[in-house]
Amino acid sequence: MGIIYVISIILLLITFILIKKTDKRINIISFISIALVMLLCYNALVCYILTFIVVPITLLNLTIINAVFTVLMGFIIYKKREIQKYKLDKTRINMYMYNFNCYTCSFIYGIWFST
């Protein structure tokens, strides 16, 4: 069941990235970062609503809800026949990779020398 849930999350992210938000071109690296944070907030909200209406939080329920939202956003994309245009900014890629490498190295360094 976990694999199907991961597939539903990936499809949800793809449809959220493709749905038209503005006429301008958006930086893809920044938007993927925002989309991942929004995914975490979305999952927390869905779990809160399921808890509030006394429905058990299982991967099956979350997969079904993700599939419903994916189909709705896919229908909006199909109806408008437009997708968002993106650009790739090399300086932002370098900035994000530098931060990722610094955090990864400091994390590994902390684990290596903590024992």
C-alpha cells in the first residue's frame, strides 16, 4: 500500500506543478521547494480533517483523497488546456546545491563524531 501512496503523492505534485497559476514564467527550483512544503501542510490538514470527522487515518484513505485531488486538478488542466511555464535559473541551482551539501556534510560530520 505504501508504494501506491507514494505514486499518488508524486502524481499530486506533478499535477500541482503543471496547473496554470500565472502567465509569467516561474523558477522551477524555487517552486518545487514550495510545493514540497505545501505537500507537508496539505497532508497535515487532511489528517486533521479526517481526525475531526472521526475517520481513521490510513494510507488507503490518504491515497484516495490524493487521487481525488489529482483528478480534480487534472480536469482543470484539461479544461483550460494550459500548463504553467517554468524557467531554470543556474544561480539558484548553485545556491540550493551549496546549502544541501553544507547541511548534508554537517549532518554526517555530527553523526560521525558523536560516537
